[in-house]
Amino acid sequence: MIGRHWLGFSLVLLCLLYTAQASPGDAHPVYRSCVTVCERDGCVGETCFAQCNYSSHGASHDSPWYTQEPLYQRWKQWGCQSECRYFCMLAREEERAKQGYGPVKYHGKWPFKRVFGIQEVASVVFSALNLYAHFHGWLSLIILLYYKLPLRYDKKTYYEYTPLWHIYGLLSCNSWFWSIIFHSRDVDLTEKLDYSSAVALVGYSLILSILRSFNIKEEASRVMVAAPLLAFITTHILYLNFYKMDYGWNIIVCVAMGIAQLLTWAIWAGVSRHPSRWKVWVPVIGGGLAVLLEIYDFPPYKGYFDAHSIWHATTIPLTYVWWSFVRDDAELATSNLLKKSK
Ligand SMILES: [Zn+2]
């Protein structure tokens, strides 16, 4: 639960991170003229880019496909723009540092230093560790349920929430996988995949928090609770992908669902006599405190470690505590059911 809480909150933060489109850095005339000159001549200072040697025939993107430039030319054009923006940003930041100014954002993002072509290396590494922590937690639950605890005669587990935690494990791993890809290279497609996965996880986590904390076990009741939420989450994902990538609205949706599940778990942990309830408290409180990092949003230290990446780092230990709670819950439920049946 905590992990989920925590994960849900992490994802809320993720939703929050990349919202701004225009920033002080890219609004400055020196940066703008640097990018314009670079896209025309293909160079920033001594550094020149092969991607910028494309010939433009003046065909616009709205004209028929057969009058447009070949796809590889447009890829080159896109590559040229991202190289120019990156090197103009580095040049501009160097200038600003000499004048004693701190970093500013460019196109909604802090000036990160690339490592092997990876944009935000710290966030990529921490996302990968989160993915590993969830995979490890999920696998340990599977081993506990199917190899250590007794099974029913039909080979099913006694624990009633087994399939729900499997879906949770799958959505968590999926979400962190796309987080790795998105932080490596931020383009339209990777952004949509990352946002959609995050919304799916936060939404599903809310459903799971309600089902588990209210102890809803009947299939019909579960469907009644899940159906309206699933319909809303699906509509929201379709809206973001195929109608409008509305960052402001997405933040509201993610924060609302994140807070709702956090409160659900907090209240449950407060009133429950579950022996492992502290394992819910730790991720709830830890996840809540970690949100402060996103609100504070400091620039990358040495060009690598910004607030968002540190936030991703804090969720790694919380994930272990969370999955430990899930294992304890499975063990307790199984032993209670076995006692009853004797
Ligand atoms: Zn992130």
C-alpha cells in the first residue's frame, strides 16, 4: 500500500515536473539568436552538427506529403534543432555563470549535462533502480504466495488480493520503464507514453487502495467501485493522447487521485490493527515529504542532480517497505483463512 501510495505520489510529481513550455532561459534574445544562427549555419562557436546540413525547399508541414521533404530530412531537421538548443543552452549557461548568475530553465527544463546522449542521467539511473525495486518486490510476493505459503486445492492462493497486486506490479514496472525512456530522451512520443503510464498507475493505485482498505472481496462490489474510476482514467488518457496534452488539467487529475489514495491508506493505517501498519505509515509520510522536493524544484547540482531526480531516489527505499507490507498482508490473510477453515 505504502509503495503504491508512494509510487502514486512519485508519479504525481512526475506529472508535475514537465509542465512549463516557455522559460526564462529560452526567452532571452541571446539564446534565441544563437539557436537561429545555429539552425541556419549548423554551428555553435567551434562545434558544428552534421544534422544541420539539410536543404530546405520551403515546403511547409501542411502541404501535401509529396511536396514535403523526405522523412529522413525532417528527422535531420529535428536533430539539428535539438543539438542547437542544447549547445546554445550550454554556451549561455557558461556565460551566465561567469557573470555570477545561477541556472535558469530552458523550454520548461533545467540545463542538464548530457552523458552518452542521455538527457537526465540521474533521473534515468534512479528510475531504473525504482524499476528494479518494484520487480524485486513483485517477484518476492510471487515466490511467497506460490512456493512458500499453502495453496488451495485448485492451485489458487488463499490471499484474495493476489491478482490485484499482480496488476499493480505490472503497471509499476511499466511506468518506471517509460520513465527511464522519457528521461533519456524527451520527445512528444516518449512524453505521452510516460504520462499515460503514470496516470494508469496512479489511477489503478487509487482503485486498489479503496478495494484493500475497505476489504472489498466480492467480485460484483469490486466492479462497482472500479468501473467509474476505470472509465474516468481511460477517458483522461485518451484525452491527453488524442485530443490535447493539457498539462494543467493533468496535474489536477494526478494530484487529486494521489491525495485520495494517500488519505485512504493513512486513514486505514490509523484505524487498522494490522501488525504491519507501520509499513504503510513509512511510505505515506515519506512519500508526502518527498513531494516537498518537487515543490522546491532546485536546479541540477553540477548539471546532474536536480530536485526531481532526488525525488526519484527517495522512492527506492520506500518501494522496498511497501512490498514488504504487501508480503506481510498476504501472509497474515493466508494464516487467518487457514485458522478459520480448521
Ligand atoms: Zn521523473
